[in-house]
Amino acid sequence: MLPGSNHQWVQGLRESAIKRFAENGFPSRRDEEWKYTDLTGMSEQTFQPVVTPGTGSDGQPTEKSQIDHDNAIIIAFENGRWLFTEAGLDLPPPGVTITSLGKMLSDFPDRIKQHLALFTNPADHSLVSLNTAFSHEGAFVHIEKGVVLDRPIRLQYRSTSQDQPHLSLPRNLIVLEEGAEAVVVETYASENPFAAYWNNIHTEVALGQNARLEHIQVQDESLAAYHTTFTNVQQARDSRYVSHVYALGGLLARSDLDVSLEDSGAECELNGLTLTSGNQHIDHHTRIDHIEPDCSSRELYKGILADSSRGVFNGKIYVHPDAQRTAAFQSNPNLLLSRKAEIDTKPQLEIFADDVKCSHGATIGQLDQEALFFLRSRGIDELNARNILISAFAQEIVKKVSHSELQEELSELVSHSLLKLTGSHEVN
């Protein structure tokens, strides 16, 4: 039933993936990379795969792929299924292909063979193997050489309530050829704030020489949902990748982002923001591989944690022996709003070259009492003073988004999430 089953290489890819998953099983806390995140509760549940096409609220198939009011190209999914008929898609600009990955697997597998499933360490990520074995849908975005897309592409994934918890396995493939430029936004949300389900996503990005991609990922799932996402990026010479990751929802969420700087002049910038409350658990793992000389990376992940929530950050920068003149900087500041909130942070640098400029660090603390006193001395009450400082801490990440309309939208989303978070936490 899965797309591409009539093509030998696709079928072989799936068979080897399920074999790896059968051998490795679900990650456990015995694995170093999962030391602080326990999937026992999730792995013991029964999730029903979604096998019917997406439908709208009236029960009819919905066409959602369109040019939106903000001039974005919208691609909508429901429970991992593409809400789209061929006639419903407004034609994208010349040189831009946006279609279903399932359709590509079934009808044009050779067009994606050179880019699909090139992740180099599948044994370390059995959930990637699970996605590879059973993924049936997702987005394929291909931008040809020299094409500069002047409006963002939005991949909107929405989960709806089902009779029992369901499992979605979206897979996205984003390819930019030499000199191409684009902004891609992935959004994961639920129509029911208490729906139980599991989204296990894999997004692969391939950037050609001198390509530019700004990639925004927003996780705003149900507070009863599980969310695991793995993003792998391969960069050619002089390419630039900018990532913005927002983790706002989910009962348990794990985000892995691996970037490989494979030729000189490549650069990446990774930004992330985590907002947690209640009993949420959100885990971020990043890895940047500096493989060739004269590459640079910057990383700033922030966390704001309230109530009994827990965060995890593990950021590894790996400088290979040939990666001379590497510049790599990483920072993970965290703000705890409750005595019961917890963050486990582990910034890492592994350097095997001798001509580098690298730094990394992490901080965990509460609001600056001097800054709080300064605001209160200007006539601002304590609650508003605290909220001003918390908002300023979070909005630094939002301001790094270059697209003005998206920045404004994300600022409102973060402000709304902060309002819920600061209204619920236990004040020290």
C-alpha cells in the first residue's frame, strides 16, 4: 500500500530500514543520546496509522494548496495526509516544483533518489528508520538553479481527533540547486489542544553551491501529543542555511537537527526557542559537522521553563581534521520560572583541527534581580516587570527571522504562548 512499492530501490530502502528498527527498537535511556528523555510511556501505547485521505470539517476532501493573503504558497496536511487535488494547486513560479513526496515515490522516484535517505547514521536514530520504512506522505520542494523565490512556502501539518491515538509519519524533502534561495516554514499543530497522537517526522535538506535557505519549524502540538522530528541538512560550497526552531507544545517532544558543512565557504545559523509549562518535556539535540576548511556556524538556543516542566539541550560541534579556519560559536541560556522546572544542558565541542575559533557555553538561572529592581523603580509593578524581562529574553530569537511578515506572526505566537506560561507558573 505504500508509495513506491513497485520500484526496487524504494522497496529495498524500506526493507533495510524496518530491519534496522527491528534490531534497535525504540531508543532508551541506556542510549547516551536519550539519557534524559524516556520514551517508555509512548512505546507502550498503541497508535493507529492513518490510512484515509485527509478531509475537511464537512467530511469532504479539502483543497488547501493555494497562494495565501500574505503571498505565501500554502501546502496543507491533515493527520499526515496531503489535502490536495491536482486541480487545486495554484501554479508555483517557473523553476519551482512543490508536490507530494508520495507522488514522487510512486511516479518519479529517480528524481529524488540522489537526495532521499542520505542520513549517514541511521543506526543511531531508530525513529528515522521507522519513518523511512513506513512514511507515505509529505512534501517535495525543488527549486532550480538560480531561482530566487520571493514568497515563503508553508508546509502546514494539522492533527485532528481520532477514535484512538494515531500515528503520522510525514517525510519532507527540500532541494535547492546552485544559487537558489527560499524561505520554508513547517508548522505542526492540533485542532484539539488535548488530542493524543504521535507525529514522527523526517525532513531532509540538500543545498547546492551558493544556495540560501531560511527554514522555520514551529511545533505547537496538543498537550497530550508526542512529537519526534529529525532534520538533516547537507550543504555545498558557499551555501547558507538558517534555522529557527520553536518548541511550544506537546507532552513529550524531541527535535534532532544535524547539519553537515561539506565544502568550504558553507555557513549555518541555528536558532531555537523552548517554552514549557505543566509537565511538558522538550528535548533538543543538534549536531554541526565542520568537514571542510573555511566554514562557519553560529548557534543560539534559549529555554524558558515553568511549573514542573523539563527541558533538554545537547548541542555538538564536531570539527574534522581537515576543517582548518573553522569559526563555530554556540550558546544555550535558560530561564527557570519555578523551583520545580529543570533543564539538562550539554554543549559540546570536539575539535580535531588546530586553526580554529570556537566557543560554547550554557547558563541556567532566574530573572536578573537588578533588572527587575530597575523596572520597578520606574513605577512598573512586579508582574509586568517580570513579563517584560521574560518577553525580551524570548523575542531575541524571533527577531533573527529575516522575513518581516513571518517575524511579526511568530512574535504574536510567542507572546500568546508566554501569556499562558507566565500566568500558570509557580513564582519563586
